[in-house]
Amino acid sequence: MKTAIAARVPVGSFFDLDRKDPDLTRLREQGAESALPFALMERLLKSGTPYAERARTLRSEPVTVAGATFDWFDAELPGEIADEINLTDYEIVQHTAERRAMLTQALDHLSLVHPDGFARVREFVRGLLWVGLKPGNRASSLTSSSDPALPYVITFSDKASRHIPPNTVSEHPSHRYLAENIIHEGTHQSISFHLLQHQVFADDYSSQTSPRIEIRWRAGQGEDRNQHWEIDRAFHATCVYNQLLRFRRTELRRDDLTPDERADFQSAYDEGRPAVRYLMRELELLRHHFTPHGVELLADLRHQTDQL
């Protein structure tokens, strides 16, 4: 039986939001289910900050697609939470009819065209943070992100409907690009869940002292961390690439793409295939930094990569 990144949250596990736990039960009984991921954040960070109570100041609009309901957060993002997940330069944007239509269309597209991807998103994503840079901030905006410190919550900006990372940018927004970025972050969350529940890396492995893998396609992007990745970051990326390349391949087989969408997905697919093969090869050369379970995951990744 092959070993792969888990596609389901184990019942009764740390990440099971329905498990019997005093803090989780209290939030459920008080109708504050949208704050449940932030209660897990408290346990993971152990900082003493009551993130769940802070999160209760967030309003949320339910977005329901194909039987799955997501909390689309509104109001001001509490400072302690923003600090922990590197969003101090951002604010939650207004819920407009245009954004609501784009989000609903993206999720609906996932459920209809990419059911396996939607199932992963449905399992590992509960909260949505649609953000924009604060006024006067001239930094380059993020496209999408997620943080292992905050399970079940993903972040994206307006840019997510125009950008297929790392290099494909469209002049015209598309729900398909937003759909890809949602799968992207949902996959990251599933990997983070797995890494926190299973020992994938060897006992002596540390991100701080990890061998670095040169990322040639990020040359010229300034920060060294973007050009040389730690093993765990490269492992995340390889898992995500495998999912996204399947997403792009499915899109390219459809006959309802606009010419711009087809060109963008083809460009992103052609760019991603050699990237994932390169990362796969580099990880296999560094397999001694993995546990036996991690080596089994690499073998499954190799099988997935060879099918692309």
C-alpha cells in the first residue's frame, strides 16, 4: 500500500475540530465555530495569546458551495494574529458583489471540474482571508499564502485572480486562476497537517541548518531565501507542484478557456514540469535527511512526478 500525504483529517486527532475538547466544545456551544482554527493556533504556538478570543471580533460571511461552507472573514484583522502570520502590512478588503461572484465561481469550478482538489480544499480549509495592502504601503502584494501556525485558514488578494505563481500574470482576472491559488494553499495546509502529525524528517534535521537547494528559476528575485530553499520548503513545493500541474493539465483539456487563459495555463504547465522534476531529483539526493516514512513519501512523489 503506497504512503501519501493524508487527504483526510483523522477523527479524534489534534486537527479534528469536532473532537471532544473543553475549549473546542465551548466555542461550538457558543456558536463561534469560525474561531475554532484560532484555538488550534493557541495550542501550536503556546504563546499565551488568546487567539480564539481575538478572532471572535472577526465577522464572517458563510460561502456555501457543493455542500461545503467556508467562513469568509470580514472586519479588522486583530493585531496579534496579523503579527503571527506576517500580515501586518495587510487589511481585510471589503466584501463586494464582484469579489463574492469571483470567489463563488472559483469554488464552484473546483467542485465541478476538479472534484479531488475540491475535496482536499473542503477537508483542510475553513476560513478565507481576502486581503489587500494597507494604504500607503508600496510593497509587492502577496498572491496567496497560508501559515502552519494557523490551520484551516488561507489568505489571498485580488492578485490571485490574475497571477499563476511564480511568473504567469494576466491582464484579465479569471476565476480559474483564483481556483488554482485556492488549491495551492489548501494543499499546503494538508502537507502542514501531515508534517505536524508524522515524523517525515530525520531527528537531526533543522530548517536552520538544512542543506539548501538552488532554485534557478528564482534567480534575480533579491532575497537569498527565495533562491535557495531548505529541504522542508522544497518538499512542500514538490507536493504542491504535483497537484497544480494536474490542475493545469485538466484545464488545458477543456474547450471553454479563453485564448488568454489557455496561453497562461500552457505557459505555467510548461514552466512547472521541469521545475518539479528538478526538485524531485534534488530531494532524492538528500533522502538521508528523511525518516523511513519520509522516504516512502518521496517514493510516492516520484511516482506522481513520473506521470506528469
